[in-house]
Amino acid sequence: MIAATELTVASQMFKCNNGYIAKGIDGLNDEEWQARPNETSNSMLWIVGHIVWARTMALKALGAPWAAAEANPWLALFKRGSSPEAIAQYPAHEVVVGAWQDVDAALDVALEGTSEATLAASAGEKSPSFDGTIGGLINFLAHHEAYHAGQAAYLRRWLGHDGVAG
């Protein structure tokens, strides 16, 4: 159970997003991981890599940085504002999926132990926080991830696979 009630919905969104992403990537071949509807669209590899990157930002904000972040310098390829055109530099999708699973476990633990004081702290001036606090940032990141989970669901259908919901 989440200690801070402010994160209850965010925690549920992260779990729901995991289900959509897991279904979205199920059965994709190597070529499909890198396919894009056009040259400015995101690939599935970029979407999942970006989710890993964003979750590392959530962990950092919660004061529980993901230890493996430093061992994965490829994360910078998926940061906010990065170009989806760097596909040749991306790690294998198996590496990104493994990182997603690891960072998910770390985020679950961090969300469980987050204090009200941490959530009330300032997220910083340039943060996309809904209300300027760490709590607002975590809630924004759950919303942000749902946006990308939707992209993954659409991309899966574009690739000719069955949908992720329903």
C-alpha cells in the first residue's frame, strides 16, 4: 500500500501502463522494434527507452536514484527532446526491456516508502510538475507515461498486431 495517498492514482497508472506496454511489445520482431510510421515518429524501442529514462527521473526526484542508471549510458538517447533518428545507437531491445523491468521494481519500492515531506518539496523551477512539488512531478510522470503507452498501443496496431486492450 502506498504510504502517501497523493500517489495512489499515480501508482495505479504506472501499474496499468506496465500492462499496456507488456502487451504492446509482446511478440515483436527485431525489425518491428525499430519501425516508425514516418521519419519523425517514435519507434517502439524509443518509447520503451524513454519510459525507462522518465522513470529514472521519477526515482531521482523521490530521492531513490536507480543505481543501474550510471551503468546504462544509453539512457541519454531517450531523454526528453532526444531525436528518434539515433536508432543506430540504441541498445538491443532486450537490454531496454530488462532495464524497464528493473526500473519498474525500483519505482514500486520508492513509491511505497515516499514520505509526505518528500512529496511536498519543490520540484524545481523548470519541472513539469502539476503543482510545483515532487508529488505533482510524480503524478505528471504517470500521466506522461500513459501518453507513451498509448503511442505504443497505436504503433502495435500499425505494425499489424492485435490491440492491447479489450
